[in-house]
Amino acid sequence: MIEILIQSFFVGIITLVIGTIIFNLSINKINDNNKNKPQGIKFAFFITGVILHILLESFGFNKWYCDKKLCYTLCNN
């Protein structure tokens, strides 16, 4: 369980970084003069990544994906 939480933390960080980059690129093109950004957007990106990883792991999506993509040996190391 600790391993899943650690993985979820890193997935959350990656989601935060990618989400922030994409959000800033899109908001700057739409909103050059008015820099109003929603409060808590970075927290939302992080929590989305964490929860998504925990749910996918709980429902066995990672195992199913590895079985279907013939990378079973890589996922079971």
C-alpha cells in the first residue's frame, strides 16, 4: 500500500507539472491583459493525478494494460 501511495505522489507531481504548463500556455493566449487565474488549480491538478492513479491501480487497470501490451515481465519486476 505504501508503494502505491508513493507512486501516486509522483503521478500527482507529474500531473501537476504538465497541467500547469498546458494551463499557463492556454490562459496566456486567451487572457493577455487579465491574469486572473483560478485559486487552487495546482492543488486540483495534483489531487487529480493522485486519485486517478489510486483508482486505476485499485481496479487493476495497470495489470490489465501490461497483460494486453505483452510487457508482463516489466510490470512484475
